[in-house]
Amino acid sequence: MARISGVDIPRDKHIDISLTYIYGIGRPTAIEICKKANVDANKRVKDLTEEELAAIRREVSTYKVEGDLRREVALNIKTLMEIG
């Protein structure tokens, strides 16, 4: 399995589907990441080269995902609950 943003993504699925396993990335964002990284979204993860994986990792790092996003959402909920 390839590891992106601390998440093991499935090797046998297309990259646009595999990226959705990362919290905060949906299908539209996954397709956008593939376009920016110049990677065919229909390519399977196991067929990606190290350069393509590195480009995808670079693009994903520009988004707020996983722990950072969860922390921000929790903080926003807490703030809204305090407001009443």
C-alpha cells in the first residue's frame, strides 16, 4: 500500500478513488489533485511511479487533511457550542 498523509491507500483501486480514503478528500478534490500532479486519475495506485506518488503527496500537502482538519472541525464545533 502507498502511504499518503499518514494513510495507507489501497493499491488495487484507481488513484482518484484511493485518495478518498484520506479524511478531507472527496472525489472532486481527488480528481483536481490528479490534474495538478499531471497523473491520470484512472491509473491504479500499484502502477504509479515514485515520481507520480511524490507529485501527488506534494499536492495533498497543500490541503488541510486528516489530523489538522479533524482538529479544526472539533475546535469549530466547540466554539459554536460555547456561543450557544
